[in-house]
Amino acid sequence: MTDVTAVPWTAGVAAEPGVAKPDPILVVDDLTRRFGGLVAVDVRHLEVQRGSITALIGPNGAGKTTLFNLITGFDRPDQGQWRFDGQDLTGWRADRVANAGMVRTFQLTKVLGRMSVLENMLVGANHPRGESMLGGAIARLWRDADRANIERAKGLLEHFRLSGVERDYAATLSGGQRKLLEMARALMADPSVVMLDEPMAGVNPALVQSLLGHIAELRTEGMTVVFVEHDMDVVMGISDWVVCMAEGRIIAEGPPSAVASDPAVIDAYLGTHLAEQETS
């Protein structure tokens, strides 16, 4: 895959934790989350550049998924705030965050197994049938909305090469197909930011390149992508910017090549590896 690290907005942006971006769509300040005596997240300042692909890396237990959960409303912080496109989302529920334009997927896919693939897609629509009193009262309005949602869902399924299984139960899909379905369903909300938690985990090599292509297309279409990933080949190949976490804190950020050679990043990964060896 073509190296995309040398994109214009990175020019002149220092490779250091908390650095300001030219046009951030997401800004996080003083965000902490504790579980008993464990500090899972302690992020002083983080900005995510609009229209970019940002990889979030770090050893296991670094706090990456917890950070995702906080920002997208699936967990509550002990303190801190975050702004999405200038709007304060602190304390918002997950559904409100999604309707505002920031959606996420999960490391373990959360498809609704007893519903069809198409029905799973419709669950992700921003304005399902009967959502408002007006929509429920005026049949023509919700019928038009339903038709539009179905057309959008079918279009996305075709794009993700899932149109052939749209009537199948989601439980019958392979792991890779479920990843594709979850990504397609997230796009039903017409988001500005898509946050992907380990999108390549459990995906066979034949589908990895397809998923990478879809992620790259999101940026081409003007969306901002933040994704958690452990495969450094994937990170190096597709990311514009990389943020590394360790023990809940951001220890480095910058273009992929700069972060890959950062001593703090190398130490975080190597130190974790040595600790695992000592306890095995």
C-alpha cells in the first residue's frame, strides 16, 4: 500500500504528546478514568486532525479501548472534558454521541445475531421509524424515511460486498464479514468521525486488504478515522498520524516513522514484552 504519511497538514507539526493540530475535530482535556487504584486513562491533552487517519497504539492494558469508551459515551470519566467539532460532549450518552456524528466499532463485534444483515444495518440509521412523535403520527414521513434508509443500507452492503447475504441472519456470518457489517452499519449514521477498535483482529488475511481499502476510502470521502491497532505494518501503511499510549498516558505521537523509532515507544513495548516473559 502507498505510504501516506507525508500529507500536507503534518508539515511543521511537532512529534510530541499533546501537540496542537491545524484543524482538530476532536479535542480531549484532562481526561481520567480510574478503576479502584488503577488509573486506566490519564490524558492531559489530545487533538485529532480533521480528515485524517490516526492510529492509536500501545501495549495491552495501555488504556486504548477505555479511551474509546469514554469519548463515545460508553463509559463515564472521573474527570475531564472533550469537544467534538467545537461542541462539548462531556457526559453525553452513546446514542447522542453517535447522532452528533461520532460512531465506533468494537474489538469484539456486536452484531445482532437473530436479525438479518439488512435489519442490522437499519438499526444503525440515525432516524429509524417512530423516533419522533411527528414521524409516528404522519405515516408518509416515516415511510419515506424507511425507504431512504433501506436504499442507503443496500448501497452500503453492496459497497462492502455483503449484498449477497443481506437476508441472512447476522449470526451466520464469518468473523471477517461481521467486521465489514459493523463498519458498514456505523456508516448508516452518516458520521464525521469513525472510531474503529482493532478492526483487523480475527480477520483472515484475504479480508485485511479489503478492510484497509475501506478505511482509506473513509478518509477520501472526508471522514476522520481513529483506529486501535497492534499490527505495525498496518499502522505504517495507512496512518497519517500515530498516538502511542502506555499505562493510560500518551507517551508519544507523530507521523508513523517518527513514532516507530521513538525510544519511549520502543521501551513501552519492550518493557511489556520482558515483563510477560518473566511471569510466564
